[in-house]
Amino acid sequence: MSGKWTYIRKRLFQMIIILWIIATILFFMFRLMPGNPLVAYIEPTFDKEQQDILMKQFGLDKPLYYQYIVYIGNLFRCNMGVSFFYGDTVLNILKRNLPNTLYLTIFSLIAAYIFGIFFGILLAWKRGTKFEKAGNIGTIITRSAPQFWVAMVLLVVFSFKLKLFPSSGTSNAGVIYANELQKLTSPDFWKHLFLPGLTLFIYLQGLPTLLMRSNMFDVMGEAYVEMAKMRGLSKWRIMFKYAARNAILPIATSLALGIGTSMEGNVIIENVFSWPGLGKTLVDAVVNKDYPLAQGAFFLIAVIMLFMNLIADILYSVLDPRVSV
Amino acid sequence: MKKIFSILLVVVVVAMLTTLSVCSSSSSGSRVIRKIPVITEPQTEDACQFETTKLLVDAMKSLGINAELITMPWTKLGDEIWFNRDKWDITAWSFGIRPERLDPQEFIFNVFHSSTAKDGYNFEGYINPEYDKVAEEQRKTIDKNKRQALVKKAQEILANDVPILFCNNPMQQFVYNTEVFDSNSVVDMPGLGILNYWTFININPIGNVKDIILNSVEDFKAINPFYLGGIADGWAAELIFDRVMRLGADSLPKPYAAKSVEWTSDTECKIVLRQDMAFTDGVKVTADDVKFSYEVPLLTDKSPAFKPFVSDIDTIQKVDDYTLIIKLKQPSASFETSCLSKMPIAPKHIWEPIVKKLEGKTDTLETITRLDKNLLVGSGPFKFVGWQQNEKVIMEANKNHFEVPKVDKWICIINGNMESTLGMIQSGDINFLSQFMGDGSLLKEKVDAAGNLKMASTTSIGANFFAMNNRRAPFDDVAFRRAIAAVLDRQAIVDIVWKGFAVPNDSIISPNLTFWKNTDLKYPSGGLKEAKKILKDAGYEWDKEGRLLYPKGKIETLKSNY
């Protein structure tokens, strides 16, 4: 147990170092881009004094090394600065948008993994049949299809042509949710979530399906499964009680990793569906040359990915006593 | 030994010749005009500007000019052109649509008067004392017909001097759903199109849907009476905050929050406010609010974006609760448009404490960006209901306004995906397409196929052009500028690049401002033949390789900086 805590402390320390490197890269990447980042926000009628005030307001009048020290110091205090575009703190803006990304990710991930596990089991059981071949091809196609294309197809078919689902946002035109609870309990919200969620689901289900199928092949060759077959147990009981329970271990850890990696899909899906989450905020920040917000969004995504990596590692050692940290 | 010496000699000669040819492309000491970088935004940022610039570069090459297309992202381009005025040669540029540009003052004076050449809108550095006189005169000529003659004269001078290459005025396309709205209630303003204040007030819903649902590409930044936010912020601010005057459907200013605006002299006007106006928190609108709203940018540094609009004001005197007298420093023909119709009336009881808190600090009112009901209190025809970041803004009709809108709500949906937006207007998720950055011909196709949609196109008052740096040779020579203007095929640009959704222009004044536009301009547009004639007459020549040479006695002394 003390070994486990030592491992966790070591990994947390490594995470901090990696985050510091990422923060440094982000800082220099945006500041070394050509031009004045405030050109988009300086009115041509501003005189030099007014421009200097604006530069001072955003801390851009100081030397680069000073800006860097302030930036790293602020990050430790969870202060990511002020958005050029909104004039609000980056943290406030990300706090508003992060829940939408989490709802989309968690909904799609859970659905994808439940589906992937069962479908992977089925494919393994039907090994060698036409069903398995078709299932494999379908899974690979859905996994490799570009997400923006899948998103646009679903949008055109289900929203514009069939008018079954809304095309953008989290609510109907005249509705503004008072709080997150009202949002989550509103059928309107789930209707809006469906298409972006389905798009992400189509992409995500590929990994657990193929992983589960592959793990099942490994497990089904084990002696205890053969023993269960010889004892005359039913097909379903062998599949679920004996084989799947052992094959599922790597799936559990990939779920944790999946939260991190699905962030990459969210950027595209959120922009196609105008889903107001972290991914859309990130793209808008880059387009608007809103460097503090872009930095903050990138950094938050990095934190989530590293954190979920750590959870995945710990989870695996908890689920499988044969694996020690 | 001999062989080695010969090889060395050849190498040295080749090196010398190469060095000479490299030097001749920069500051050569010869008559060959140096390489001219033509700057534009990249294709991904502005495809039309990029393609237009390619056509200009080809046109310049046909004259023997060594022109080269250089792309820069906007953050760098804006910086270079605005703050390094001695460095660049020629750049693509455009002026956007702002209602105050319906008055010619902004373009005629701010863009071309010599006083703004150092750090203002005259970034091309055009200096002409004769022009300055005309621009100054029109600025203070109150008589409309006399002013018209001066504005036309100014355009004549510009058409002759060609300080910038006029190109075109883009057309704006708007679409609305005819099953939702009565077409007769949509108001088309010259220069602005149907997306204007009067449409928002008068548009009449005829079906079950009682709200106007429009779109914006960009999220709302700040709806603030002391800050010029983004485009969508401007729409909302116009509806939440009243103005003393408004530009009518004919684009001319008329009293609005004011019962009357009376000019007692060329520099003094008496404003009598309506007495039936109140802010949405119940507090009555009085002369104190108007005085406060104008004095914040005038007397403090807390509203820098609005300062230029009040810069002509000398004093504001409150006579009684509903009467003000504004004295100007000098007569200003555009005052009603650029100030009285522009400045929002902010509630003093809400904003004065905020201004006081900022005293002594470098922060301005532009840092007040929160979109909240308690702050966004105005007296306008709509009141702010709520904002969902990156998603929508909702406003509802103010039933206590003297001009109650016919719709119940004004809802703006944020969607940066143009394909999705096109689908939304077809499916009815939005019923008024207010911003479309995609292919105009595709939009027209979809509208024609839909049956329940109507498209309204208008030539905008914004302009696309190329600014030539009049400070740097050869652009300091009128003949050279006229030759470039002659060889640039503006109609081809409209046909090829804009697919017909723009109008070629020979002036900074948009063709649909019919009262101000001079239609008798002798702008050079005779193609390559005319361009070559202009250059020959000015003493330019071509060498054996077809390269354009300065007139005899003049050599290239500058170098390309990009």
C-alpha cells in the first residue's frame, strides 16, 4: 500500500513537470507568433497613449521574461489571466463551458463503452462467421471515418432533412437554463445532445469493440473457459461470467484514457454542432487571436489528459492484483 | 594550373553577376523599379482579398513591374501597415460597415485629410492641400446642397490623384422566412440593407412564431453603452439603448429620443427630449442621462472608442430636466449622424458609480464586459433577458417603449459553421439570416429552391481597395498610381472573385449613396493600353527585358522591406 502511495506521489510530481513544460511551450508559442496580438482589439482611432493603456491592461508592456514569471506564478494560483475577447477571467469562461464538454464526453463514452463491450463479446463469440467479418469492417470504417464528415452527414439527414433533432446549441432558441440542474433535467437538452453525442459515440465505440474482441480471443483459450464448456454451462454464462469478466480489465483502463483522448474529437464535433464547450471555445479563441483564452483551454485539456492517464494507471493496478506499481 | 585559374575566374565572374542582379532587385542605383511586395491576408483568412490581390499582381506584372504577393496574418498585417507607415508599399484593405459611414464625413475627411496621415485613417499618406481645403469645407458646410457639391468635388480630386486603388463595394445578402414575416414590413436602408434598426422594430410576424431568430458568426463580447464591441454587440446595443436621433429608413438623421433638435446657430443645437421615456428599471430618462453619456467619452479617458464621435463638442449645458444645449467647437455637418445618432443614452444612476470606481485607474469602461440584466438597463425598444456564452442572446420587447416592436423576442444564435447556418435558415431553426460568409451564389440557389425564403441583397457602404503608400516611390508619383488603376480590371474582379456579389467602384463613396456619389468621375480604367500611355507620357520607359524603368534622371533608392 505504501508502495502505491509512493507511486502516486511520483506520478503527480511527473505530471507537474510535464504541465510546466506544456505551459512554457504554450506561453512562447503564442507570444512568438507574428504581429501584435491586440491589433484586433485596438481601434484605429486610439492614440498612442490609449494603445499603451490597453497593452498595460493585458500585461503586454512588460519584457517577455517578466511576463513568463507572472504567467507561471499565476498558473500556480489557478489564475489564467483575462480573455482579450471577453474581458472576463479565463477561468470563469472555462468554468462555464467545461460542463457542456463533460456532458458530451461522458454520455458518449459510457454509451460507446457499453455498446463496445457487448458488441466485442458478440464478435468474439461469432468468430469466423460472416457476422463477425461484417462487424469488424463496420467497426473499422466507423473508427476511421473523419468526424467532421460523420457530423455533417448526421446533421443534414437527421436535422435538416428529417427535422428530428436540433442542429446546434444546448437548448431551443428562446430558452436559457437557470443552472446546470435545470439543464440536465430538461428533455430539450438531451434532444440537443443526441446528435453530437451520436457522432462522438460512432467514433469512440471502435476502440472498446475491437479491444474487447481481441481480449476475448485471449481469454477464451484459457483452461478455465474450456473447463466451463466441458461442464456444459450455457453459452451466455461462459461468455459473461467466465470470459468477459477477465477480458474487461484493459477496457476499464482504456475508459479512463478515453476521456482524455476524446477531447480531440470534441474540438471538431463541438464546432460542427456549435456545441458551447471547451473545444468550441478553443477554436474561437485561436480564430479571435485571444491568446490567454486559447492558452487556458489548451492547458486545461492537457491537465485532463494527464490526469486521466494517471487514473488509468492506478485503476489497472487496483483491478488486477498481478500488476503492481 | 591554367585550368584551375580559368575555373576560378568563371566562378568569380558568376558570383559578381549574381550579386549585381540581387542588388538590382533592391536598391540598385539603376532606373529599374525595385521588387514591389503586395501585401494581403492569407487565403484562409480572406479568400476574396487574396484572389483579388493575385489579379492585381498579374496586372502590375503586365506593366513590367516586379510585383510579388506577400501574405500576412491580420495580427501582423494590421500592425505593419498601421504602425510602420514608412515600410510597406501597397496592401489590400477594406472598410467595414458602420452606420456613421452613411455620412460621407468619415471617408472624405478621416481617410484622406493630411491631418490623419501620421497615425489616423490616412495611412496611405495622401497629402494634397487642395483636397484638404475641400474636405475641411464640406465638414463644416451645413447646407446640404452646397455640401453635396463639395463632396463630389473631393471625389473628383481623388479620382484624379488615385491615392488608393478603388476596387469594389461588396454586396451583402440577407435572407428571411416569408412564412414567418410579412415581406412588406421589412425595411431596406440604402447602404445597410434589411439588417437595420427599423426592420427589428417593424418586422411583423404573421404565423405562430412571434420571435425574430437571427444568427451571428461571433459570440457577444460586451453590450456596453461606452464600448464599440463586435458586430452582434452593435446590433444589441442599438436596441437596448436609445439615441437622441436615429438614422431613418432614408439614412438621414431624425429626432428619436429627442422630441426636437433645433440648430440655433451653426455651432449650437438645442435638444428637447421626449418626456415619456424610462429605463427598464423604471427610472425616467432625463437630460442628465444624455449629458452624462456624452461627457464620459468627452471629459474622461474611460471610453476611448467613443471619444472621436464627441470630439466636436465644446460644452453641454442642461437647461432643465428635458432640455440640453450642445455647443460645438466648429460647425460640423456630420454631427447629427456621427454623434447624435451614434451615442447611446446610458442610465446615469447605473454607470456613474462604475465610472467613479475606475477613477485614478488605467482600466477603462471597456473592461466592463459582463452581460447581466442588472447592468444592461436601457430605454430602448428591447430589454436584455439573458446570454448563454457561445450560444445565444435573448432580448424581449419593451412594452413601455414609445415604439413597441411587433415581435415578442429578439434572439441571436451564435453559429460559426456556415454550412450549418445555411441548413438552419432552410429548416427554420433561424428565420432571419443576418450573417453569411459563404458563397453568395450557393445561398441564392438554396433560397430559390426553398419557396418560403426571400433574399435581399444590398451594395454595402463598406469598401474593398488597395492602399498605395504615397510616401514611397514610385507610389509618390500620381502618374504611376493612375497607371496601376487603369490596368486593374475591377469588373473582372467582381465577376471572377465575387461571382457578381460586389459592385465595381471608382470612389470611396458607395454607389447606393446616390445623393453623395459623384457619377461623372474620370477614373482611369482603360486597361493596359491606357496604363502604358500614362506611363509613357510621364517619362517611364521599358528596358529590353520589359522591366519598367523610372523616368530619366530618377534612380531606384529604396529597397523592398518584405
